[in-house]
Amino acid sequence: MISVKNIFKSFNGFLAVNDLSFDIKPGEVVGFLGPNGAGKSTTMKMLTGFLLPTSGDIYISDLSLKQSALEIKKKIGYLPEGAPAYGDMTPLQFLNFIARIRGYKGAEKAARIEQVVNQVELQEVLDKPIDNLSKGFKRRVGLAQALIHDPEILILDEPTDGLDPNQKHQVRELIKNLSKDKIVIISTHILEEVTAVCNRVMIISKGKLLFDDTPNALNRRSKYYGAVTLHFSYRADVAELGELEGVAEMEEDLETGRVTLFPKPGADILHLVTAHAQRCKLPVDSLYVEQGRLDQVFREITQEVPNE
């Protein structure tokens, strides 16, 4: 449904996006990750037709963005970074305005507004000026306008920015439900967002695509994947843990009281570690198998790309 072919984007000689190519199909929730200045927002703006590539092509539903931009924009809901809106309007006035722009009238317009208000729970602030709303409610107003025409493609730039934990959970559940018959692309620097809602991860740095796979595949690249970590309630003698059969290396963090044991290739060390901790009566608060540490993998991947 979305096909990006060798796109470049330059601004006054600065190469913001460098030869990106990828395809995205319905049902995919793509987490578009990268450090600040990586080219994420520029790529999002090109996918929406707000910016055109310096070179390369973008096709959506077999239509070229260069030739059919207006038709393509009807298929897209976009939540830009910062969710700009008319601050002197109320959410209800703003959504009425957006619905009219999208071509809705009368009962159909009222029904669309009611649906998105319920989806993102805006009822309590509908008649308050947007300028007076909290950052979280402003974000939800932005999400509502992106959803109002039931688009085939949702492009969300930092969708949970400024939301409290309950609001984040609600938005993530909403995204999961929407993704059943839509393409959802989430540009974010929040790593937990990826494991919470995405089934595909793309990492970009310095305008280049460096990783494109599942969140699980990203976790598996972590040196911590499959390691066993113990947390101690007080300082204990842990030297023997590093000498257990199958343990290749031990990492001890004196500040947190956390010890991580890295297995040799193919080794299963959990039962040995558990048995040793019980036998030696070690003061273990928690013991678990690591699923990988995304922050460590993210740093490694984004620091690999050379400057040009």
C-alpha cells in the first residue's frame, strides 16, 4: 500500500534523508525510530505530501505522490509533531472545522465528530479553548483530527508525547484496534512505544535506514538477550556465580545491586543460577531472564552509521 523508492531530501545542501526505500502493508504498525535530527519528521512529511522528495518516488495505493497528491492526502490521517491547532478555538469548533475541510456535512459530520470524541475521550474539554488545555488533551485533539475521516493510513509523530501513563495506555490500545485494517506509522524516540504497539521497527540515523525488522528481532540483537539478571537486597558474595557451568561472563552493578550473567552460546543457565542462589541462601529480591535492552541496541545501531 505504501512503497518508497530511493528517496532523498536535501535542504540547502544538507542531506536530511539519504536513499530510503521500504514497503508497508495494511495491518502493519511501524515504529519509525531515530535520534533527534535523524530525518524521521522529514520522512513523515514526505509520506503525507507536505514535502516532496528531492529525488526518488513515493507510491500509495499504486498512485504516485508527485502526480496524485490530493487524492492520496484523502487516504491519510496525520498527527504532526507538536499537534499545532487554532488555540482560540474549542476542540468542538476545531473538529467541526476539520470535518468541513474533509467534506463532511450535516448528520454525517456530527456522527464523525461524535465518534472521534468518544475514541480519544475529549468530552470533558469540548468547550474549552485549546490554548487552555493540558499538553495531553492537546495531543488528543490532534489525534482526533487525524482520525475524523477514518483514513486508510495513520501517520503519527510522537503520538503519546505529554500523556500520563493512563492516557498512554488508552492511546496505545486505540492504535492497536485501528491497525486491524489500516497502516499505522509511528515516529517516536520512546523505545517502550515500539514494544507496546508496533509489529515492525525501522531505525533511521543521519537520513539512512539502518534496521528494518520485528521488535523481537531488535531485542535479539541485544547482548543482554537471554542473560540472567539477579537483584540483591544487600551486598553479597557473588563471585561463584561467574564460575557456574555455562556462564561466559558476569556483569556487576554496585550502584543498583544488580548482577547479570551472560550464558555461553546455546547454554541454559537459569536453573543452575536459581539452584545456586537457593543453596547459598543469597539475598535475591528478583531473578529473571533478560528479553534484551532496547536502549543498548538503539545506541549501537545509531552510532554505527559513519558521517559522510
